[in-house]
Amino acid sequence: MKVTEVMTEIGGVAIASGGTAMNDDAILVTEDVRKIYRSGADSIVALEGLDLVVPQGQFVAVMGPSGSGKTTLLNCLSGLDEIDAGRVLVDGLSIHELSDKERTKHRARDMGFIFQAFNLIPVFTATENVELPLLLAGVRVTDARLRARETLERVGLGHRLDRRPMELSGGEQQRVAVARALAGKPRIVWADEPTGNLDSEMAVSVIDLLGELHDEGLTIILVTHDPAVAAHADRLITVRDGRLVEDKLLAGPDAREVREEVTVA
Ligand SMILES: Nc1ncnc2c1ncn2[C@@H]1O[C@H](COP(=O)(O)OP(=O)(O)OP(=O)(O)O)[C@@H](O)[C@H]1O
Ligand SMILES: [Mg+2]
């Protein structure tokens, strides 16, 4: 079976030409998304005609040159940022048509975020950092504490619960950030260069962790510059000048050659 056939079979193919997507098990569907940044007289088209269908549970890596629109894609598709045209459906819900309050609630309930700069709060302990979004989402204090601890144990930080970010290594800090993204039991995790600030050993441990979570059914959309990181994904999409220029399936036996090609690149 050809890679394209496998992709069609699992519904993981981007529909860019008005075809009908197999959306039944899609967690994320984007339709002709456009994003323009305007500053003064200048305007930059950061996303153009973006059509993408992501099936539930898929691990998608996003690559592309600096300035190509990867962070914009993540921000716009997750609803962190507004779009100028098109639609983004998460579980069939058009997220940009929700009120700010509804969108925030949806995000808190269903999405986790991991950024390159870990964005931890320096005066808070690891537990408090993981707890915070749970509390903001309305989880009860005792439940939030319990869940924060459990999730930190899950990422191998059970012995670091009361440390502040400064007292942790870079890899440990990133694992706190991963725990923070996961504690709310999200259905999609969005990660922007989550290993960019880590040495290769720590990067491997964060990627292994994401791989485990993916095995448990989590949908992951991950931006990376590192082909070795991208090779862990099921699918690799490439963005250039705000457009999706390539879409390859990396998972499954028929995709082995593609995966090797990515790893070697
Ligand atoms: N807030 C903003 N205002 C104006 N232009 C922006 C803004 N954010 C990004 N851009 C521009 O939009 C384009 C896409 O930026 P984006 O941050 O999405 O790129 P990227 O692919 O994530 O790059 P990198 O790999 O360097 O992180 C770039 O030309 C950038 O300069
Ligand atoms: Mg970026």
C-alpha cells in the first residue's frame, strides 16, 4: 500500500482542493484559515489557505523555516489567537465563533500547552505551577493539589514537588511544564519547540514522555526544528511562507522509508 493510501485510510490527509475530508474521527479540522498581522501600514500574511484534518490521537510534527508561520499556526489553531478568515473546528466546535469566555473554558478543559520558554512562575513550587491552571479552570483546591502531585509523579518529578523552578534543571523545568499541560487531562497538547532549550539527553526524555502519552491516545501537535524529534511523530507537515507545502505520514510500515529520510535529513 502506498503512503498516500494509508493516509487516506486513516483520514490523516490534508484536504487542500475541496475534496471531502473523512472527518468522523477528526479532533481538529481547519478550513481555509488565514491570518494577517497588521502593524501600521505593514501587513504580513502569516497563514494562507490552511486546510488540515487531524484525526483523534494523531501525533503531528510541524516543521518549516524560521518565520514560516509555525507558532502562528499553533496559536491560531488552538484559539489562543484570532484568525482573519476560515474556520477551525475542534471536536466539531468552531472555536473562533465562541465568546472569549467560552473559548477560554474550552481551552482550559480540553487543551494543554508546552512552550519553548517553560513559562513557569518563579516564586511558585513545581506543585503550585502545575496546580494553577487547574484552579483557574475551577477545579477544587484539594483535587487540584492531588492531581498536580500525581501528574508530577507521572513525569518523574515525585521527588521535586516543592522545588521552585530555579532549583530545578532545564529538563526538570520542562517536565514541570509538561505536567502543567497534562494535569487538566487535555485531549490535545500543543507544543512549540518544547525541546529547544534542552540538551539532547533531556530532549529525549521529554520526547519519550510525549510518546508515552501519545500511546495512551493523546493528540499532539508539536512544532520543532529538529528532524530527530519530528521522526517520533505519526505525521510531518511542513509550512513555508504561511502555507502547508508538504504532508507526510511517518507511522506504519509503509512509512518507514519516509521516516528514515526525515531522520537522516
Ligand atoms: N505579533 C506579530 N506581529 C506582526 N508580525 C508577526 C507577529 N508574530 C509573528 N509575525 C510574523 O509572522 C510570520 C510568522 O511568524 P511565526 O512566529 O509564526 O514564525 P515561526 O515559523 O514560528 O518562526 P520561528 O521558527 O522563528 O519560531 C513572520 O514573518 C513573523 O515576523
Ligand atoms: Mg515560532
